[in-house]
Amino acid sequence: IIGFIALLCGLFLSFNLEMVFDKGLNQSEYHIAQNLMVLLTINLAISFPMSVFQNIISAHEEYIILKTIGMLKTVLAPLITLPLLLAGFRSTAMVLVTVVLSLLSDGVFFLFSRRKLNVQFQFSQFEKGIFKHLFTFTFFIALNMIVDQVNSNLGKFLLGRFKGTEVVAVYAVGFSLYQYYVMFSTAVSGVFTPRIHKIVNATKENMAEQKKELSELFIKVGRIQFLILALILTGFLFFGQSFIVLWAGNSYQSSYYVASTLMFSVSIAMIQNLGIEVQRALNKHQFRSVAYMLMAGINIVLTVKFCQKYGAVGAAIGTAISFIFINGLIMNIYYHKQCNIDIVLFWKNIFRMGRGLVIPVVAGLLMTHFFNAASAMTKLTAIPLYAGIYIISMWFFGMNQYEKGLLAKTIRRIVKNDKNNR
């Protein structure tokens, strides 16, 4: 039903784009945008019912199939899209590839659920009581997802309305890099969803034990996410501009500031995104939906003002301010007060880990200074050196024994595979 409603709404907007982009597109761009909207609307409508199967697989903790398909989509998309772009098919080809890959992955999840997990569906004897409970629970999750989309895509929409497609393209490049940054975080936290629900269900009668277990898991995962994301963020701040010049060209240098601003602003939410599932397990996720609606309001006001004056970078700044206010302040207070998570202890751990950033940051600044006149390719050769300095510094000044064990185990596995390949 939701998919059908989405189809109707999407098709209505597709054939009435003037309501959205009153002066940001010319006639030929309207025609292209209409085709893209129709394709994406069909993809969205199908994804609503098909998402059931991906969630069933997650509930059974079959993460290998989920992550494998996810990685294949990430790798295949550019490999297929690039030849099509070189052949002159442009944006329609990009969207068509996205739609086809999404449909194929949905098909794989459906077959895996039916044949491997032997999932059966019953459409008779409808249990109204369960539906009412589920509707109440999921309404705020759905609302939160909608607001997430507003907050994430508002910049592109407003730039398209006020500045035109060239500025949107600059913003889109930076936004794509920001999305990859977010993916690294969700890849780590997503596998802990069943464990969180088990902890909450097992400790309902013992709040002290629940707080202890939730805080330990929250801190453990948050530290690992910080280790990964701090390397990516600081590395991008030092070398990202050269990468963008090589990838997209000199005309997209502003994309570096868009990506940097968005990455920095979302970092708090990314190292704490385990808290989203904690809220759902405790049935306290309604507050986040309300808070994110407030974030959307702040985002709209600031982005309208800044994007007209500063273009793509201004749109990113408006979004960043709203992210930091809600995720950095409001949600941290809520986690501590209502979600049985010791946020003070969490930030003590993160600040202690921050000592390991001192040497890499100094090294990155020196590299940026001495490689300032070098070519973009020469600058990028410094990335492995920076990563090595970061790992060594974190090993001695940031990591605990558990994290050192994880890193050592990963290195031994890589070395072993390399020997076997030889």
C-alpha cells in the first residue's frame, strides 16, 4: 500500500516538475529530470515491499549475503556506469544502472529468504492487535526516515531551485563523498542490531545491568567507529582536494569544502549511530523523530539563506549547523537521560583516544605544506604514509587491548592470504 502511494505521488511530481523547479532548469533539463523521476519513482515503489526480505535476512543475522550484495552494488555501479557515460548516455544511464542493480539485489534477497531461510507468509487471519502495535512503533521510524531524507537532500533541492544545475553538480560530488563516509560507519554498527534487542529484552527487570551492558557495547562500537572515521576524515581534510581535482577536475574544487563540512558535522552521529537501535529496542525512538523534524526546520531556514549567498558551500554549512546542534547536543542529552547509556563515560573514552590524533595531524599539516607545489598525483602518494603514521600513533596512544587484538588479527589474516596467493 505504501509502495503504491509512493508510486502515485512520484508520478504526479514527475509530470508536474514546474511545481518544484520553477526557474532552476531549462526545457531540455525538465525533460531529462522527468525521465529520471519516473525511473526513481518506480524503484522507490518496488523497494517498499521488497525491503521486507532484507530485514528478514538481517534478523536472522545472515550478514555475509547482505554485505556481499552491498559491496557488489557499490563496485558494479561505477564499473557499469563509466562506459555508458563515455558512450554519451549521461545521467539517464546512471539512474537506470542504479534501478537495475537495486531490482537485482531485491530479487536475490527474496530468493534467499524463501529458499535458504524458508520464510512463509500468511495473509489470512489478520491480527489487528499486532498491526496496531506495529503501526504505532513504525510510524515514528518512517517519519524519521522521511525527515532524514529531507535533511540529507535539502541542499541539492534548494540549489536546483535557486542556483541551477552547475552548482548542484558541484554539491553532488561533495555529497557523494560524504555518503561513502557514512557507509563506513553503518557497515560496523549494523551487525549489532540483534544483540542490542537481546540485551534490552534480557535486562528489563534490572536497569543497572541494562545500563552497564548497553554502555559497554555503545562505547566499544563507538571507539571502533572513531578509529575508522577519524582516519578517513583527517586523511580527506589533508589530501581530499587533490583527490577531487584528479577525479572530477579543477572546476569541482568547491566540492572539497562541501564534503569536508558535511563529513565533520555528521561525525558525532556516526560514532553514536548504535544509539538509534538502542532507542528502537527501548521503544523510545519517538523523540528522535521529533528532534529531527526540528533539525529539518533549522536546516531549511539556514540553507535557504546560505545557499543563495555562498552557493554549494553555503548549503553544506546550513545542513552542518543543524546536524551538530541536534546530534551533538540534543541527542547526547537524551541518550544519557532516557536511554540508559553513560554518555559521559563515552566521551571520556573518545577524548582519551584523541591523544592518538596529535602526531598524525601534525604530520598531515607538514605533508600538506611540503607537498603544496607538487602535482595532485604526487600528493596522493603521501596517503599510505599518513595512514601508517596514524595506525602507529593510535596503537601507542589511542587503542586499548581489545582494539589492538582486532587490528593484529586483521593484519595476520591479510598476510596469511597473501602467502596463500603466492
